[in-house]
Amino acid sequence: MPSSKRLPTCALTSEVHIACESNRWKEIEERLRKESPNEACVFAFTRQSRGSSRTTSILRECFWPVDGDVQASPHWLEISADYISRVMDAAVDAGESTGIALIHTHPDTEYGIGRGVFSGRDDWYEARLFPTITLARPKAISASIVLGSASKDIDARVWWNDGSGVRTQPANLLRLVGPEITFIETPHSDWRDHPDPSMMDRSTRLWGAEGRRILQNLRVGIVGVGGTGSIVLFSLATMGVGRICAWDIDTMKKENLHRTLGATKDTIGSNNVEAIAPTIRAIATATPFDLMPFDSSGTSTAGLIKLKDCDLAFCCVDRFAPRVPLNDFAYAHLVPVIDMASWIDASEKTVDAIMTHAHVWSPGIPCAWCRQTITSRRLTREAQGDQRDIERRAPYGLPLEQTDGVEPSVLPLNVAGVGLALLEFMQVALKVTKRTPRDLKLFLPEWELDESDLDSQFECDTEDATGLGDTARIRPVS
Amino acid sequence: MAAPEEIETAVAALSESSGLEFRVTDVPVIGTNLYVVYARNHPLPEKYTVSSATLGFRVPGNFPDAGPEDSFFLQPDDIRLKEDDPVTHTRNLNRASSNQDFVRGTELEGAALVFSWHLWEKRPWSRSKNTLIDHYAHCVRRFDQPEHD
């Protein structure tokens, strides 16, 4: 029986998640379950991802026990002091914000099914282990996880030292992140189903009651609410997503009305998100529905902190520079980002070339640098602003052709791009097909839909920082 | 206003490495997000009409994610060769031209002699490996090349 009343429970943030790359979790689960009918355990390093209302403890490298480190039976585990010391030494070497997670199993026994809840013995043992592990490491968040014999029967909690002693808080959810996200609710989950599921009948026929529950409780970030972001916002609210954070620093202008859903002449002069927020709240099908509009940049320092409260995000910005922190963020914090962009080359009513793309940035899928969506050359060229390509002309005495950098943008192309991105969203969040595509691009005038075949590059900085959370250095862009 | 901290730090490292006093402008060039990194009294090759000048290059505000421009400049903009180049038969510096806008709105305001010098096209800038020291070394290699090359 759980006996957490005996533990020094405290609230670090209102919500706590444990997150892990899906491949890493698969290995942990398989190796631990192999030890059945005995209990089994492993220590893993953790990195934290501290948002404004949610703390996520991210599981990283595992330190598997060697002979003599663990004695186990179907009912108990004994972990040697030497194993604990080795892991603690390694954590110190890894940095002051590196915590330690203890993951162990409750297999089936002669008394019944192994349940994924902390036992009284677990509480007793961990209440003695974690004061040692967290001692003098105030910047680290540690964790413990217990796996029942069923795959999604899991309980978890985080441990930290606030300076006056060890503290613990139950985790609400385990997030396994790869090309798709798997959500595992713990006994402390505050997720709720829609109060009137029949309202979602036609969608539920595709993704089931479980998918409907995910959408109702998912928190999605939308960075940029202009030509594409406004369509994403309308679509997610209509689909039944329950919690949305949306950022846009720009003000609605008359030139935006022809491609921004929900904007009216009366909203000219308002912030882009604030302008359409009342309509979004009116059309939302989730109950409850929580829309948090921000009239600031989602890639500013404050924006990136708030984004850590999200489970998934859409990148709907129109520049390359903010894509850099969003791409890095997706991998470091295990929050998949779906990037979309459109590009039109036109002359005198004729479309010479059109491209719209939707690209998932998430572990297991090559990042934006690897896919060459972002290149240093493109970033430098963008920074040149009015003087784009001057270095190719000025040295030869050629005149500098001024440009304000504004390209065509039309609703049909934006809708097509958002359509691709929303299909990817259904896959990442709800797994409606067998795999997540890498990078979908729709090309005109060929009318072709292509999937890129570029792989991850050797020594990719972004992918090397996967799961590093707040340890990864991400440069904000305002 | 001041240049982004990442640029300031990289400029300090460049100064230490080169022994020259490099600075960065407080503001970007008008119409761009490019800050100018420069050293006054930078020594020049013997073959030029002046022995020293201001040498600089432009660095994006989101450095090091974005690398420096593939070029550099000298001020004043009327620097030439002391003698005709034997191949081009001119005293003009090869692949260099005066531009009024290159440092517009910064403390260096005025015409700059802009050099084309493509390195980062052949070997793409790496945000984690390359520094302004690499970029500077690449710029000054221009002075070791035959003028007409």
C-alpha cells in the first residue's frame, strides 16, 4: 500500500512530469523486466526542465548494476553501498544540476499482480536513500520510478533538497518522447475526460477514447499566430485540444486580414493573439478549455520558460532566427516541435515556384540543422536585412539592390502547410499511422509531395544535447 | 544599447589571441542585424599605400548560431597598391570595392573598402567549433595571397 503520508511531501511546481526518450525507456523496461520473477533496479542520471508551472525530470544515461551490486527476490531489493557511491560520484562529475533516478520493478508474485505503486518498504528505503543522494546538491532534481507488471502501470516522484532537508512530490505523468509521444498517467494524474464525449464522436472513431483524453489534457504551444499560426490555433481549438499557449509579438494590420483566420477590421491595432482569442474561446470544443495568449515572443527568455510547460509546440514563425532556439529546445527538453514554412516565388500573376513544408523536430527524427532547414548561411543572410547578399556584390562594385524582405503569403498555401502539420500532429500525439514522416514538402508547379531523405549529421550539436533540459544552452531570440 | 554578450565574449577572445584591440559596435548597421567587429591601426602588407588601417567584419546578432559574413573591410576606402600588379596592371585592390552603406549608423560611419573572400561557403560555419579567431585568421590570409589571385 502507498504510504506517502510519511514522506516529506512538498510542491516544487503545480505539475511534475518524468520524461525519457522512447528508445531509452524501451531498453530500461526490457532489461528490468527480464529479471522477473525477481525485482530489478537501475540508476539513471536526470536533468531538469523547469517551466513556470511544470517541472520535468528527464531520464538520461543509465548505470546498470554489475555482479554483486544488487540482491533481489520477488519481494525485495538490496542495493549495495558501492553501487550507490559509484553513481553518486559519477553524478558529481556530470555537474551540479545532474540528479539521480532510481527505477525499480514490482513483478507478479504468488500474492498477485505486481502493482506500479510505491510500497511501504519503498517509502521507507527511499526516505533514507534520497537525503544522501540530494545532500549538498540543491540544483539537482532526482527521481524514483516503480514499474508494475503491466506496461503502463507506473508511479513516480521527484526528490530534491531545498536547503532545509529532502523533499518529494509525486509525478503526474511519464512522457516518452521519440518520433511520437506516449503519455503514461501515474496514480497522481489530474487528467480528465471530456464531460460530453459524444460531442467528439466522429473524431473519436479515428483516435479512440484514449486519443480524446490526450487532446483534452494536452498543452500545446503555438509560437507565432499569423498566417499559419492562426489556422493552427483555430484547428486545435476545434479538434478538442484543452490547453493552448500562444505567442505573437506583432500587431494586427489591415494587410493581415486576408490570411489571418478570426481577424476582423475591428481587431486592427490589437495584438495578433489577443485579437482572435475571444473567437477561439467561443469555438473551442474541449471542456474545460484554457487559452493563454502572450503578446510577446515565444522564443524570448520568458517564452522559452513557459514553453517548458507544453507537451508539444508548433513553430509558425516567419524567420530562420527563432527556429534555432525552437529546434534546440525540442530535443533538449523532449518537447516535440512541428515546424512549418511556406515560400513563394512569383512574377506577374504567375507562380514560378511554391513550397510549403511541415517538419517534426523530435528525438528519432533528424533536426532542422541536419535537414538544412536552418543553415548558418541562411541565418547570416537573414541578419543582413536590407543588405542581403551585399558581400557578393559590394566587392565587385555592383549596386546594392534594396529589399524589405517581404515575400508573398496566401491563405491557400498556408492552409495546405497547416494541413500537413496537423496530420503530423495527429501522428505525434495520437499515433494514427505506423510512423512519423521526416519532412514533408509540397512543391508547385510540380504538384508533388516529397519526404526528405536527409539523415542526421555526424556530431549534430542539437541531437547530442537531447534530454539535457536546462543544462543545454539555448540562446533566446526576441 | 550594447552588442550581444556572445559577440562581446568572442571579441575579447579575439583580442587576446591576436594581440590587437578589437571592438564591437554598440548598434547594428542600419537595416540589418549585423554588428561590426573592428580593430583600428591594424597592420597592412608593405605593398599597400598605407601601413595600417581599420580592419573589420560584420557579425550577426544571433552569433554564433549565425556565422560572420564571408567578407571583411578596410577603412579608409582609398587604400591601393603602391605599384601596379603585374597581372592586372592596376593599383586597385582585387575583388575589393568602396561601399557607403557597409557600416552605416555605427561609430565607423563612412565608406568602407569591402573585400570578397569566400571561406565559409566551402567549409560551412560550425556554431560549436568555429570562433571569431578562425574568421579573423581567414580574413588576414587574404594579405598573403598574390593580389591578382
